[in-house]
Amino acid sequence: MSLETRKIVSLKASLVSNSHKHSGIIETLSKDSLYLRAITINPASDFTPGEFFEIRFQSNSGEDISLPGKITWSYETPPYGFTKSIGFEILKEDPGYEKLFNEL
């Protein structure tokens, strides 16, 4: 994610996979990736690079957005055991997401 294409936001989101659902906050986004901080109810939760998730959230106008993608990196953030910082690569374009990004 390059500096000139990042946009700072604060959007509540859910990370969903076949067996897991985590709440989080999207903090920055670009056209093809985003950075979020996830709340891990289970301290053993691991967001392994390459793991596939779907991120679901609402735009500022209330439109539901769902982005399939994969974890590119993750690390624990204070308070340790409760949150993780996550890099997420968007694998499929979404018109609602593109509209949100362009309006920011």
C-alpha cells in the first residue's frame, strides 16, 4: 500500500471465514488493500498470511460492502492477546467499495 493511495478511515467491520468471525476497525484503505485492527476474543486466534477472509462493513452512506481477500501480514498489538493489526489484500473489485474510496 503506497502512501499516496492510502486513505485514513474509521469503519467498523467484521472478518468472516468458514469457521471464524471477528470484529474490527478498518483504519486505512487503498484501492486494492486495507489495514485493520481486529479484536480477538480467543487469544490463540491467528491471522496467518495467505488465509482467506471476507471483510464486511458499511460505507458512510450505509451501503453494505463485502470484500473477499486474504491476509498479507499480521502482528499482535497492545493490549497483547486482545487485538491484532492486519494487512488485507482485496481479491475482487466491488463497485460499492470503489465508490467509497473515490468519495473519500
